Amino acid sequence: MKNILFIATLLFAQFSLGQEDQMIPTNNQDEFPKFDIFIGVGGVFYNDFAINSKIKASGMPEIRESMPELLVGLTTSSEKYWIDAELTFSYSNTDNNTTENQLASGSFRLRGHYNFVKLKRIDISGGLNIAYSYNELNLFSKNNDINLDDLNPENNSGHVSLKNDIFYAGPSLAVNFRSKEKVSIRLNVGYEFAFTNGKWKSDYANVSNTVKENGQNRFMVGLVFF
């Protein structure tokens, strides 16, 4: 019995070592894509906000068409291809003596690229962006009075809250710089076309004479670190 157990133990050990040898890559190339978390900063530049014509006609300052962005995301890459899943946040605030507007925007973007130039420390790639953006616009009167003894919304005014959402798609380019410390810096640029109407609406009121933002294309640039 002891001999049988001893032989079985040797066979099991031999089988395990053989399995481990098969799992060890035989070359220096990655067998699976790599995953990295990245953070970054950038900017988004809109060619137009249709609602700005309404805001201007009301004597209020218009929404800025260029805004800084904060970026965070996940990238996966192989020798020739890489894909990003990215979250961005941008904010605009403009005012005059009597009124103010605030636009907060959040986007989720997927980016797929092919490395058509690959050097020792630099990659150049091109591909496609697909993005979804949600915008929340608030318009305020600075001269509004609030009576804490009468907080009934029917008796208070001076605030308009609007929202919209838009799907975008468009081409993009990137240049990736790799340092000796294995830290990468990538510059992403892209131009995205609005594919949905982006009609302004509200959670708190029926919106009359609304406008659509289906012509609201944008250029974006981002510098990310991973």
C-alpha cells in the first residue's frame, strides 16, 4: 500500500510540473492583452450650441463652447490594437450682473485604435470614437429673493433647469510615448459628430419652443497617463 501511495505521489508531482511547464510562455511576447487604468486632462470644443440663440435673446450670457475636461478610464492593448473605455467630466460657468448659467456634462466614450506606426518609444494609431454625453444646464437669476417662511415652489422663481443627451461618433488619432520606467503618456485627438437630436427638456416642467442640438459636433483633445 505504501509503495502504491509513493508511486501515485510521484506521478501526481510529475503531472503537476508538466502542467506548469506548459503554462509558462516560451517567448517574451504577451499571450493576453494588457489592462491599465489611466487618468488625464483635456478639452472639448463645440462648434455650436443651438440653445445659445435663445439664451442670448433673453439677455443672458451664452454657454462657453470650449471647456476643460477631466478624464479617467481603462485601456486594454495588444501588439497591434488597443481599446479605451473612458469617463469624462466638463463644466462651464458664465455670468453677468444679473444672471448666470452653469453647464455640467458627463460622457462615456469607447475608443478603438490600430497601431499603424510602432517604434521603440512611440506609437501612432488611428481609429474610431463612440460616445454618449449627458448635459445638465441651469439658468439663475442673481436677484432672486428666497423667503424661508414660504418655500412653496409655486411662489418662487428665478431658476430654469434643463437637460439633454446626445450620442456621438467620429474618427480619432493618438500618439503614445513610452518611457524607460514603463510609464506611458498618450495624446488623443478626435472629431465627433452628433447622431441624435439632443432636444432640451426638463424634469420639472413642460418645455415649449425647445431646440435640438443635432448639429452640435465637437473636437476633443486629451492627455492621459498610465
